[in-house]
Amino acid sequence: SRYATVKLAESTSACSCRLFSASSDTTHSEPDSQPEQAPPVNPVTGDGERLEKLRNLRVLLQQNRIETARGVLTSLVRSGSAPFTSPKDLFSAFSLSSPSLRNNFSYLLLSVLTESKMISEATDLFFALRNEGIFPSSDSVTLLLDHLVKAKQFRVTVNVFLNLLESDFRPSKFMYGKAIQAAVKLSDLGKGLELFNRMKHDRISPTVFIYNVLIDGSCKTGRIKDAEELFDEMLKRRLVPTLVTYNTLIDGYCKAG
């Protein structure tokens, strides 16, 4: 009787062990038809490299280490924006990861692109920012207009400036000067004079440079009378003509006969 009881207990224990083992295997095994999948990549931050670069830039801006951030950003865009597909992609990713810093980041990125002579990318970013309701800083726009003229992108210069006029932004004398210069370079003296009159209407005093540009444009199109009127207006505004002013007028008179 005692022997039978012991054998029954051993048999019951063995069955319990087999049931527990079978239950555990069933819980942890995966069917062959459903292989384990990697976690999805976050579309905002992308892979780890993107996330790390965005975090680094965010920390630098938060600590107001602007020049260090500028250096990091310059290296990033000159390397082809890797691991970002374009400067606009970089801006979009940063905006989503750090929305409170996106304006400051946009100013810095636009300046870096312009200083790196990536004029096409800088212009694309400018219009992308405007479409999102972001207005670049005055310094970054000034830099962009200057480099656009130097790159002889006169049509783009005028388009960028006209975009400025559509907003509440008040362009500086320098910005007006670059836009008027670009218009005259495009042989569109009418647009140059239109911007010139808009400038005066907004109570922004034209510079000697602007008068020289318009006098030159007038002389080259045979409009000597208009050139003389611009010269007289300069004197009334107590602006001092330069050698460029006089040489331009003399050249115009000679060509007009």
C-alpha cells in the first residue's frame, strides 16, 4: 500500500512537469510563417545618425553656442547634408524634433547655405520658409540678396525681393539697392524705377549707389533726360555724386552724341 502511494505521487509529479514544460514552449515559440520583425523607424527622426545630429544641434542652440552650431551645420551641408536628403529635409526634421527652435535654426541654416555659396539651396529654403509663414532674419536675407547678385542670379534676386514686399517686412536700403541693381541688369529699367519710387513712398532714403545704378541704366537706354533728373534729385537730397556718377553721365552724353 505504501509502495503504491509513492509510485502514484511520482507519476503525478512527472505529469505536472511535462505539462508545465509544454505550456512554456507554446508560450515562447513563434510560428514559422510569422518571422520576428524589426521595430519601425520613426519617420520624423529617421535612423540613429539623424537623431544624434538633430540632438547635437538642438543642444548647441539651447546653450546659445551659435558659432559652434554654425560650424557643425556648415560641415553637415557641405558633406551633402548626409544623412539628410537636402537642406530642406534637414530643416523639416529639425522643426519636427524641436519646434520651439525652428525659427532660430532657419536663420542659421539660411546663412550657412548662403555663405557656403549653395545659392540654389538657399533660395529654395527661403521660399520654403515663407510658405510655412516663417520670415528669415534681416541679416540672412541681406546676405542672400548680396550673394544672388554676385552670382548674377538677377531674376531670382528680384523674385526674392518682391516676396519680401508682399509681407509686412520693411526692406533696408541695402536690400532695395540689390533689387534695383538686379532689375537694371535685366534691362528692366521700368521695374528698377518702380522699386525706386516704392522706396521713396515708404520713406526710405535712396543711397548714392542706387542713384548711380539708375543713372547708368538710363544712360545705357538713351534716356539722358531721365539721367539728368536723377542727378538733380541727388543734389536736392544733399547726396554727394561720386566719380562713378560723373563718368556715367559723361559716357552717356558721348554715346548720345
